[in-house]
Amino acid sequence: MATKQIPYKIYLSEEEMPKAWYNVKAHMKTQHPPFIDPATQRPCTASGLAPVFCDECIEQELNERDEHIPIPQGILDFYRMFRPSPLVRAYCLEGLLGTPAQIYYKFEGNNTSGSHKLNSAAAQAYYAKKQGLKSITTETGAGQWGTALAMAAAYYGLQLDVYMVKVSAEQKPYRREVIRTYGANVIPSPSDTTNAGRKILSEFPGTGGSLGCAISEAVEKALTSDSCRYVLGSVLDHVLLHQSVIGLESRTALEKYGVQPDTVIGCVGGGSNFGGLIAPYMGDKLDGKNDIDFIGVEPASCPSLTRGKFVYDFCDSAQITPLAKMYTLGCGFMPSPNHAGGLRYHGMSPIVSQLYHDGYLRAVSVEQSKVFEAAVMFARCEGILPAPESAHAIRVAVDEALRCKKEGKKKVILFGLTGTGYFDLAAYKQYNDGTMTDTVPTDADLERGFATIPDCPVNEGLL
């Protein structure tokens, strides 16, 4: 427990900023199965991934050995504009709840992109530039990743096309304009600019889209464009690696005051912020050095972990990406257009999926009305308007703190506040007006998604 008074905000110096990313795979007892090439049904090789991803990102993706991977100076120079980020003791929230628990949150919204996404955007844009590429392409859900990558692309001098989930582009026109202001081209997805988009539109007329749809279009764009690669904002191992700066800074800040968390909570859509927050703590847990309770929080409308299947599936809706072993609702699952656009993904990070499958973390799902109830409570007492995605973590942090109050336990709770919600005011208006509704898929809805999981030898145990 802490030996001295803990300030409201714990700031690290620039010298204390991590100089290397933390690779939790170096500690995993069971590595997640490799990506599978759907054409050959064999594990993907580095050369097979090269037409899609940047070379150094592929190397990081396949690295299961090195605990620490140095951060290049060109990325550290970019990080210094917004890192280290503050770790905040939520004294006001603790007081409001009357809980004996200590609550901390790592605030990643103190940069112009408004979220943690800039940590990987800077890295991937840097590697694309270093490789001599002229352009990159991506998808974005709520728009935070698109904004972050637009900032990084402008900094490193790259052209960028962003396929933005259509419902988010409609709900958040000003987020779209921020992306355009940084020089990127924004295409609402699904669109008629790609074969994948046209196919999805023909099958689902009037759809608001999904991250799986947008990924399909972005990958197709990269594969059909010269000197272009696709960069992803979540899910993949190298993205979680870049986000490990969140967990590393959190651990350094808490260790200054002799604090070790009992519970670590993060929202999960693709798994990037949660994977980054828990990485160094999870590495210690895998080595038997702690028994932290890790909780991933997902929307009840898109419950990949809590109601999904652990199988090989496509990472995109048009089935053009490699197959990944992950918890999934099926690549054809179309989530309802709730307001947590960054969590509307049918699958889950293979790393997070494997750790969940092996029992090292747990998952809960929550309805969006309860999420916004917690978001408003947090905004009123802590003074930050949280993104709907982040508010999922707030909801469960509040629930855990209230449980501590009921049981009289003094636990330390750490959660990730991944970003701000100032472009999500349409959602807050719905909540304030009392018109917000909750959509939870039925078993029949899920079965329709599961039916799109590919019948292939790896899922039938034949390979």
C-alpha cells in the first residue's frame, strides 16, 4: 500500500517515458495459433503478409521471443508531443461512491486525436515512411483511429485514405472533418469505391456498416494501389505491442507510491487499449508474480468474448484477410448501430482471446444506457467527458468500487480512460433526452453470424 500522499495527477518526466515496448507474448504459456492463409490453409509467412502490412510491423507481429522491443528515436520524437500521459487518482469519484477502494485511471485523451490510438498510429506511419511507401490506408470506427493516423500521416508525409464506418461518419460529421483537416481522404463504408463495398451493399442494403466492412475496403485499396500498405488500429499483435506504453507508464507511476493494482479494467472492441494497459502486469501474472483480476468490458450489442466462439475466422466482412484464431461472432455479424463505434467489431485480438481462453482474464458485457449513466456520473464529478468506448470501463470500475463498499474491501482499481467524447454529443443528447435504447442480439441473431464462420480444415481439426 502507498507510503506517502498520492497526488490527484501523477505525472512522469520525459526521461521516464518508456524507451522500449513490452511484448507480452514472450511470457505467454500458450501462444495463440498463427494466422492462416485461406488459399493454402497453411500458416501465413512474413512474405505472405508483405503485400498488406509494413515490413517492420510484420516482424513485430511474428516476434514471440523478445520481451522488450526498442522504440526508434523517430517515434520517440513524435511521442514527446503528448507522452507521458497522466495517471489520475479519482478522488472525486471515490467520494461520490463512498467506496473504500482506490480508483485510478490512465488518461489517454490529452492529445489532439483524443485517444490512445496515436501510440500505434505514430509507429505504423513511421515504419511506412522508413520503408519508402507513398501512401497508407485504414478503417476507423468511432473516428479516433482515423484522426490519430491522419495526424501521423501528416507528420511523416504520407497520403492516407480512411474508410470510416458509415453510421459513425453520419453520427460524427465533425470527427470526419478533423480527419480531412489533417489531409486524409474519408470514405464512408461500405462504399461503391471497392468490390468489397459493392458486395456488402448488395447483400445488406442501407447498412450502417461495421469495422469488418471497413477493413475489407481498406485492405482491397492497399492491395490494388502502388506503394501503399494497410495499417490497422487494433486487433493485431504489433498494435497491442505499441499500446504497451500505456501499461508501462501506469506501472511506473504507481510504483512511485508503492501501489499495486488488484483489478485492471479496460474496454474491449478489438483489444488494443486493453492489451496495452494490461501487458506488463499480465507478463508478471504469467510469471506468477501477481494475481491481478483483469476485466475486459464489451458492449452487450457486440459480445465477442462473452458470447462468441473461439475459432478461426476472417478479420473482415468480405473474407479477404488471413484467418485468425480468436473469439468471434462471425465475420458476417452486423452489430446494431450503438454509439460505441470503436467497439463494434465481430472479433477480438488473438492475444486477448488466447489469454481469455486460458483463464488469465475475464470479460463482462454491458448495455449502452448503463454505460452512459456511468459516463455522465464520471463527467460530473471528474470533469472529463469520456468517449462511449472508455465509459464501458468506467461502468465496471464503478460496479467494482461499489462491490468493495458492500464487502468492506480496500482494493486498488486501475482502468483505462482511452479518450474523450466531445465528438459524441449526439449520443449524449439521446441519453439526456431519455431516447437511448439498448439492443442485445438474440441467440438467433448470433447464429446468423456464426453461420458465416468459414468451414475450413483448421476449424474442423484436420490440420
